Amino acid sequence: MEIYKAYKFRLYPTDDQKRLINKTLGCKRFVYNHYLNYLKDNNSINRFDLHKDLPKLKEENEFLKEVDSTVLRSAVDDLSKAFNDYYAKIKGYPKFKNRFSKQSYRTSCIKSTYKEKEYSTIEVDLLSRFIKLPKLGKVKIRGFRNKDKIEGKILNATITRESTGKYYISVIVVEDLLVEKVITPTSIVGIDLGIKDLVITSDGIKYSNEKVLMKFEKRIKRLQKELSRREKGSKNYLKTKEKIARVYAKIKNYRKHYLNDIANEIVNEHDIIVTESLLVKDMFKDKKKAFNKSLSDAAVSTLRSLIEWKSKLKGKFYYKIDTYYPSSQICSNCGYKNSKLKDLSIREYDCPECGFYNDRDINASLNILFEGLKLHYNLESLV
Ligand SMILES: [Zn+2]
């Protein structure tokens, strides 16, 4: 099974390298705008033929030969994608790029063999903290101090120049992971996903969400207040904006590790894992907590995909059940449906039929478990 990973580094180019990066950004804009203009005037020209035209454009504009040629090709790909999005009605008609739009370019990694030695146009050396890039040569990087090399094959790298003048590089890597043999399941778990507790398992284990977020929420609020006092576009405004971006990056990083730990624990301990397919029950719950809400939604979908691919990797089973199944209203013991439980302030399931009494979320996760069990054996009998 192949998985894609992105490694993002801060880049420290020398003055000469900065000049070349800026020139490359300019050339990428030139190619993009040239063909956008070209297509505007020549409706009959097939945009898929632009790659064939690129060498001619380079002959006519010698300065294009001074920069990384894969970047120019990626500019054509980007334009092609912009048109695809336009025709698919995802985005508007492609716009010309100017110096003020986001400044980045993508360079593809090309591999070759010479005298039985393998060469690659992009190489990351984490020990001496350099990245080798086409035309630029070795550029100093910072990040991933905990690793001594990056696993997998490098596909491409995107170099970005921020408005603050800082440079970053994001290296995309594909890793081929070994999938284990499908196992005979001996344990199953149902998982209820929520906001306050991100995860409630049918074993009664809870993973909280709020504690982590509250700390960051305060900081974000304070910075947003600070931002509103700043003059738009001023140096201090940009500084505060960068601080906010840094807190969000911290949240993202923290969450990534936290979610990874949760997914590992769950997949290591169980063979069949069941969750709901969507998170709808909290949709109308608490509009004031929009901050937590948006982060929780993202956390839930990340967690689900982590569980999904980790299960696949370990030869285990993962099922998503229909969200419209009323998991919180049904008694997991006798199947009685109690509509009173639509009221989210009721925290316990107290069954009037059979006397079953438990935490409402644990009851829900037990129902999810049973639905998953049905799915698993239906699927198996079909095979
Ligand atoms: Zn009952």
C-alpha cells in the first residue's frame, strides 16, 4: 500500500539562491500568463498541446532556459488544472498571476542511473541539514531534527516565499508500506465520535478533545483581538497574522500526534473497528463553539482515515455505518427506541423496557459495534 507524506522545512537560501528562486517564480508566472493569454485569443487551440509548445517558447525567450525546466512544465500543468476546474464548475475562469498572488513553484524529482549509481535531482540530507535542488544546488534547511533520513521516494518539492520574506519547502514523498495478511478477528470495538469527548469506545474508554483545544482557543482569541487593533496591511498586522498562523500550525501538529496515538491504540487492540460515517449529531448543538466545532470536524475525519489505513495495513477490518442509524436512541441491550434521547442534555441511557443503564455515548458506541458486527458477517457470507 502506497502512502503519500509531506515534509515541510524552513529554507535558508543564500542571496544568490534567493535571486534564482525569485527569477524562477517570475518565469513560472511568465509561462502561466503567456499560455492563459494564448488560449484566450485562440479558442481552437487544445490546451493539452501546450507542453509541445513549451520548447518553442523557450527558444523565443532565452531567459527561460536559466531556470529549472520542470517548474515551467508544472506551470503548464497548473494552468491545465485551472481549466479543468473551470469546466467542472469548481472554480471560475483562470486569472492572470501577479507578483502579489501566492508565490510558489513546484519542481519534480527526476531519477537516473549512471555507472550503476542512482542519481536524483532532489535529495534531502538531514544529517548535514541541506536539500539538493535543481539549478539551486545545496540549500540550508531546518526541521525534522528527530529524524536522520526521510523514508520513501521523493516525488516533488514546492518552494514558497511568504509575504514576510521567509522561504519554505514542502517535499512530497511516496512510501510503499507492507500490508500484513488478513487476520481472523477475535475482538471488535464500536466507536462513537463527538466533540467534548472525541472518542468514546464500547469498552468505555474516552479520549477528550476540549482540554487540548481550550488552551489554544484562548491564545487565538487574544491574537484575533490584537489583529483587529492593527492597521490592515501594516507590518504589525502581518506579524500578528503570522503569530496566528503559528498557533494554528501548533494545533495541527499537536492534533496530528494525538490522533495518531489514538488510532494506533485502537487498531492495535482490536480486529474489527466500527465508526459512524459522518458526524451529524452535534451539528446544531453549540453555535458559540464554532472554533471547537470546525477543529473537531477536521479531527474526526482525520481520525477516521487514520483508523482506515492503519487497519488495512495490519490486515484488520474497518467499517463505517450509516449515520442516520439512531445509535444514541436505541437501547443496546434490548433494542427499544427511546426518542427522548434526541435531547442531548440527557447524558445517561436509562431503558424503560429492560432497565439497562449506562452513559449515553457508551450505549451509542455499543450500538455502533452491533451494526458493524452485522456488516462484517454479511460481507463475509458474500465472499
Ligand atoms: Zn433496553
